[in-house]
Amino acid sequence: MKISCDDDSEKTPMASPELNLINNAKLEGLSHPVQVIAVTGGKGGVGKTSVSVNLATAMAAADKRVVLLDGDLGLANADVFLGLSPRYTLAHVLSGERTLDEVVIPAPQGFLVVPAASGAADLANLGEMESLGLVQAFSTLAARVDVMIVDTAAGISHSVLQFSQASQHVVVVICDEPASLTDAYALVKVLSRNHGVSRFRVLANQVRVQGAGAELFRRFELVTARFLDVVLEFAGEIPEDEYLRRSVREQRTVCDAYPSSPAARAFKKLAARADTWPVPAGPRGNLEFFVERLVRKQTPRLEAVQ
Ligand SMILES: Nc1ncnc2c1ncn2[C@@H]1O[C@H](COP(=O)(O)OP(=O)(O)OP(=O)(O)O)[C@@H](O)[C@H]1O
Ligand SMILES: [Mg+2]
């Protein structure tokens, strides 16, 4: 397995003063690599939040230090799934009212949660001092985490695209419904054509028959291979499981509440697989770099190639 990082220096048009500030800030406090995984999918209700909170739980149970960044402002967002009532969000950090440490809350499942702000749309319009503040805030968090999971909203909004292109790994959640496949296709198309993302990890959710996830993946891959220049990798399948629904109603994660259920076991496997996904070496693997890409307007994206 080799990790190759595109050198984007040639593709970056001109470093703005704002980016120089950020780059200098990065040099002062280099932190260790953090694996950043965006969970997305296009269609609403395919299971993005379920996957995010359970992957976070399973990775935390495997002794990873995990932070879940809630990138969705919708009603059924991560804090509801986890039974949390956050007082502050990332918006308070951006406005300078709170520090990131004051905003981050611990979930009982053993990981940290950064509650949603008003999406990355705002992040793309930050001034240079705000950008710098955000990079520094995340660099203090970086010292305490190994993995950041970003739960994104439904659709192909600006915030979904920004979070996805800023992450090292994009997990596209699909299920066996025509609307899921067409929405996921549209998302992959926009991310690949306009945002430089060419590698996707596809997770089949709500799978009714064991093995049907791989079949669904092949169907999806057939269409993308015909029309798009992307590499898709099958990330596995999560069975449809009544225990998962029950855990949502109980505001717990299925991995925590019903660890031997089929869904929980599948999430454990996913967590083990995710642990093998490459983390870019050097500064590019740092959390500050994620924020940099998030706040940058036009972002050439590094690709991890296996
Ligand atoms: N593997 C599964 N087995 C059974 N039910 C599931 C599974 N995955 C998701 N669900 C059900 O689907 C519902 C919607 O899931 P979830 O909220 O995770 O989707 P989402 O993609 O995050 O939705 P949104 O786009 O609204 O954010 C859950 O409340 C749960 O009841
Ligand atoms: Mg959701």
C-alpha cells in the first residue's frame, strides 16, 4: 500500500496573504496526523448519521481518539442520535464567543462531538483572522484525536461539497433504492468534476440479504465507470437491523446499546477496515490542513492512492 500525495503547489494559482498566514500558523504547532473521514451520500435518510455515530463508537471502542464533527443542521442530527444537548456550536467559535474547547462535548460512547455550525458555506467566507483562529482552534484539538468523522447533510449543498473535498476519505452511503443511487451518482459527479475528488469509498446500508451490498456496489460502479473518471472502493455493507432503529429511538448507538447485533458487528468490521485506510504523512495529514482546505475557496485536493 503506498500513499501518494499530489503536489498541489503547481495547481494552486497564487497563495493569498490569508493562506500564508495559515501556513505560517501551521508551522508553529505541527501536530500528528489525523484521519479525516466524511460520511456523505446525497439522498436524505440513507443512514449517514447512523453510520457516523456508529463508526465513531466502534473506532472509540478500538481505542482510537475520535471526534465527530456534525456538519448537518437538519433536525435529526448527530446530537439527537446521541442524546446530547449542546449549548454551543462551531458558530460560537467563529464569532469568537467561545473557544473550541468550550464547544466540544463528550458523548457517553467515548468520543468527542463538535456540534453543527451553519454549514461550511459560512466557513468559505471567513476573513483571514477568523480563518487563522479556526486553524489554531483545530490544531489544539488535533493533539487529542486520531480520527475525525464528519457527518454531512443530505443533498449536494455547498457545505456537503466543502466538507467532502476537505476530508481525506469520502464515504458515500448508498442503499438499494433508485433515488439513493441517482443522488449518490450526482454527488460523485459534482465532487469529481468540480472539486477534484476522484476516490470514493462506497458503503451499502440497510442491506436486507447478506452479500447484497457488494452487488449494489457493482451496479453503482458500472454506471460511474461508464461516465466518470473516478475510483470507487467497496467499504462493506451494514445490514438493515431493527436493533439500529431501536437504538435511534433510545438516543444511543447500536454499537453501544446492542454490541452483538448484526449492525453493530458490521460497524466493528467497518471500523477495523477504516483503520487501514492511509493517512497522508507530514503536514498534509494534520487537522489544520483539513481546516485550511475547508476555508479555502478553490481547493486542489490531495489524493491517497493505494
Ligand atoms: N442499517 C439500518 N437498519 C435499520 N434502520 C436504519 C439503518 N440505517 C438507517 N436506518 C434508519 O433510517 C433512519 C434515517 O437514518 P439517518 O438519520 O442515519 O439517515 P441520514 O442519511 O443521516 O438522514 P439525513 O439525510 O436526514 O441526515 C434512522 O433513523 C434509522 O431508523
Ligand atoms: Mg443525518
